Amino acid sequence: MVHALRGVSLTVHKGERFGIVGESGSGKSTLLRLLCALDKPTAGSIRFDGQEITGLPERRLRFLRHSLQIVFQDPMSSLNPRMRVRDLVAEPLVALGESVGGRVAELLDAVGLPAAAADRYPHQFSGGQRQRIAIARALAPRPKVLVADEPVSALDVSVRGQILNLMADLVDELGLTLVFVSHDLSVVRHVCETVAVMNDGEIVETGAIDDIWIEPSHPYTRALLQAVPTLEGLL
Ligand SMILES: Nc1ncnc2c1ncn2[C@@H]1O[C@H](COP(=O)(O)OP(=O)(O)O)[C@@H](O)[C@H]1O
Ligand SMILES: [Mg+2]
């Protein structure tokens, strides 16, 4: 049996930009899936806005589906290739039974895509543009919390900074709470103020990212830091 997570406890405050960092297999995606109620923990409790979400049936999770939206690593697999951008972006609204109105045009503009993008299909865009589409889609129902699982890891290094800046700007403008997962501490540092460091299913260190960057207290964090000389100059 694999224990993907053990004894994990964390609190994300309203308006906080909270990063989760750790190497591949450390349990980051599992933790996110639990936070988003896409999976059930074998034990423990998860609360959103004070309300217990663990074990709620899907029909009682509507408020969460509305308030919390996710951007995944690879937009090529998270976006249905047979749907036009217009429908992809509108889909979360339609699923929640809300009117679409002029929202697609508004969202495309917000993520820096031309209005004409609405009529095209995902394969007609670059990786960075596809992640912009995924971000527009996530923002459609006006969520309070944006969750991102390695959102720039599948992108060319040259466009990572642009997408990170876009996310940071949108989180700022819209007053969102951000939960952001990456295996790269320098990427997390670019968009988050707080970080939890995960190793082998456990959180080994939590705190202000600037403090941890300068003075990591756990040996695993020190090892992670030594492994990330890469992106600093490019971001
Ligand atoms: N559905 C699953 N069944 C069995 N093991 C899994 C499953 N999902 C993840 N794992 C295991 O749980 C651990 C954590 O995985 P994951 O949360 O995907 O890590 P990360 O996102 O940090 O790379 C890994 O050892 C992985 O192999
Ligand atoms: Mg993962």
C-alpha cells in the first residue's frame, strides 16, 4: 500500500498566495485533489470557508465547484481538442447553469488573447496560449480560489515567465486566493508569499517563502534549493 500523504496539516488564508513545493512523487497532486474534493482522503478533515467538504456528495459540492477552480499542468490534455475555445471557456458556466453573455470575450481579453481566438480549436495555439485558454476557463465562474498544479512545467522555458506574470496579475486584480504547486522553488517564489515544502507525503517545512529561500531549516529544503539554479535569470 502507498501512503501518498501522512499527517499533512495546513491552512490557506483568504487572499494568500500559498505554494506547495516538492520533488516528483512527494504527494503534491494528491494533496491538491483532496483540497478540491476530486478525491476522498482515507482519514482526516478538509474545510472550505469553515465548511467540512470531506465525504460530501457531488450535489452538495456545488458551492465549491463555483468558488474554486483548477489549472492543470498540461493544457493539451485538460482541454477537449474537439471543442472551440468559445465553448471551452463557457463550459464551467454552462455546467453551473449560469448565463454566458459577453463573458468569453471579457475573459479572452483578460488573459491576453484576441477575440478571434474564440472560434478556433486548442491545437491551433501554442502551449503558452493554450494555458491562457485554461486560465480563462478557470476564471469563468468568478472563483474565489485558483488552484494550479505545475501550470508552467509543460511549457517552454521562454514563456514560463509570461504565464506566471499573467497568473500573478490576475490573482492580484481579482483578489483571488492562490494555491500553487510546483517542483521548482524558484517558480513558486515568483508567485507565492507562503510555501509548504513536501517530502515523501509529509510537509517538512512551512513559512514565508523569502525566509525559507534565505534560511531553509530542513535539510530537504536545502537540497531542493541547491537543485534550482536554473530559472532565476529568466523570470
Ligand atoms: N491513484 C494512485 N494509486 C496509487 N498510487 C498513487 C496514485 N496516485 C499517486 N500515487 C502515488 O502517490 C505518491 C504521490 O503522488 P503525487 O501526488 O502524484 O505526487 P506529485 O504530484 O508530488 O508528483 C507517489 O508515490 C505516487 O506514485
Ligand atoms: Mg503532480
